[in-house]
Amino acid sequence: MHVFKEEQKFNQWWVYAIVFFTGAGSTISIYNETDGFTNFKEAGPILFGLFLIGIMVYLFSLRLKTKISKVGIEANFRPLPFFKREYRWNEIASCHVRKYSAITEYGGWGIRGLFPTKAYTVRGSYGIQIVTKDNVHFLIGTQKPEKAKATVKRYTQKHEN
């Protein structure tokens, strides 16, 4: 049995830069507001700092997991269980790996799109394009386009016969 598995995370330098500069700017602001972290008259700065830490942990824990197997194709943005998509081969009208533009087609990376066109992407410009028999379009970004293409080809040919 041939199974394709891939796990991607947001680890581009610019994501780290945004998080770093936001955190640094917020820390300086909280430092100035609290007289050097010594005078916490209000809970606001502490709550804001905790909120930023939560956002950073959230960003660094996000993972796009993709699996292509004899059953079908699964995509899941972890740790968010409600962003899981599963398509069985008998539900898929067409499937192929293609080059895409995240900015012009989907407005960026991440969980994108409205019904019936959606995308789960992390980075890059290659994706697994799925079109269901109900005409739902779903793209899953991949950093391994050749391996994904070979696996998709294997299973689409098997289910065409």
C-alpha cells in the first residue's frame, strides 16, 4: 500500500519577524506603561502580554497534515479539529497537482476561501487540486509536489478502472 503523508508548518522567516517585532514592540510598550515592570496599576498590560503569548503559541503550533491513501485524501490543520477535510475517491471527480498563486487566487496562505472553493496552504506554490462530484473545489498546499503527483496518479488511475 502506497501512502503519501506530509506535515507542514508556518516557519517562514517573515512569520518569525512579524511575531518578533510585535512581541518586542509590545514588551517595550508594557515596560514603559508599568515603569519598568514595577507598577502594574491595571490588568490591561498583563492581559495584553498574555494574549500575545497565546497568539505566538498558536502560530507556532499550527500544522497542516496531509494524507493520501487508498481510502482518499485528508487534510487537517492541527490543533484545530474543525478544520479537517476528508474526500473519498468515490466522491472525487478530478484530482491533480498544480502550480497556484496563493496571493492572487486565495488572498494568501492559511485556511482560505469560501464555499465552494477552499484552500489549506502553508507556503509555496504547489497544491493538490481536488474537485468533487458536487463541484466543490479544494486545494491542499504541498512542499512535495512530485511525490504527491505520483500518489494521486496511482490512486486516480486505480479508481478510473
